[in-house]
Amino acid sequence: MQFYRRFQPPKALTFDLDDTLYDNRPVIRRAEQAMYDWLADVHPISDALTRKDWLRLKFRLAEHNPLLRHDVTQWRYELLKIGLMQLGYAQTLAEQAAQAGVRHVLVVRNQVEVPAETHRVLRELGKRVPMLAITNGNVDAEKIGLSQYFDRVLVAGRDGLAKPEPDLFAQAVALLGVTPGEILHVGDHLVSDVGGAKLHGMQACWLNDQQRQLSREPKAKWLPDVEIHSLSQLLDLI
């Protein structure tokens, strides 16, 4: 554990979900593979596009409509719809297929193995302070067994622009009923979590469980208030 500023014991906590409370990287790899497997099985015409073609289309869509980056579910829907339309599908059929594809991917997306230690720590912290979750992703916190620990789960897209934009942080402050400085936001991302929290006046806890070095992080424009290396260290702070 390392402190970068004078630390004030918080009256409330907010948490990032992906890669903070569980390892999300294998989940995303499986979800992406599920999309391509579904396309190949149900819409074999999609073989005309390589994975690089799909990826290029994904980012072209975001260039045309930057708001898609704030709603990853809608972004995938648009990707599938437009991709299939480019392959010759009528718009109505492409929309129906895209909806089915998103549903299929979300099933895999919500197959998350949450560590027992995460449950233990959140259960104990919940006895001490109120807690909210703030996520840029589209995991269903209830389906993966985490919603029980939070008074509310704020999701980018549905509830506002993605972190580090102020939307979700501002809502968290209003819901918790304390000042921003009395909230400690916990997350793994130095821009969306640490930067977003500091920009909105919160304290920021950087969960660094990958042995990263802050001095070698080029996008780290904001120092966290505290750096921890395991979630359980929060029990010594709260």
C-alpha cells in the first residue's frame, strides 16, 4: 500500500467492476469469440469479413458516432447491424439479427467467476460504509452475484456518459448524500477511474494488482490518493 496524498477515511465507497472486482480479460475474449462463432454458425455470409474487417468497422462507427463509446452494448448492436447490411441484409433483418447476436454475446459476457475473496471483502466493507458500483461495461451485476453489495449499480450508456466523464460520478455523489471528498472510488484504470474520480473531487484508490509502475504509465495524469495491491487492503483503510 502506498499513499500519495494525505488520506481522509471515507464515509462511502464507489467501485469499478471490470478488472477491479474480478479478472475481466478472459471474459471479454470469450465474449468476442462467441460473437464470431455465432456469426459463422447462424450467418455464414459473415465469413466474407475478416476479424480485422469487423474491427475496422467497429472503430469507423465510433468515429461517425462518438457516443457509441459510452454504451458498449449499443456499439455491438450497431456493429452487427451495419456489418450485416453491408453484406446484403435488408435493414429490418439486420436489426433482428443484431438483437439476437447481442443477446447471445451477453450470455457469455455474464459468465464471470468472482473470487471468493472479493465477496468476503465486499461483505465486510458493506457493514462499515454505503457502497455503489460505477461501470463502463455491460456486465449484469445481479447475474454475477455482486449487486447484493451495492445500493445502486450505475452503468455507462444507460445512466450517462462513461468514466472519466462526470455523469456517473455526479450521480453517485447525489445518491450517497455526502461530499465528493468523503467518497473513495476504487478502480484499476488510471484514466477512467483515478482520473475521473479526481476530476470530480473524490478520493481515488488505484487497485494495482498487476505489478505496474506508476512512473511508467504514460496516461497517468492524475495521482491516486492511495495505491493498493489487493482488494483486502481496503479493510485496513475503512
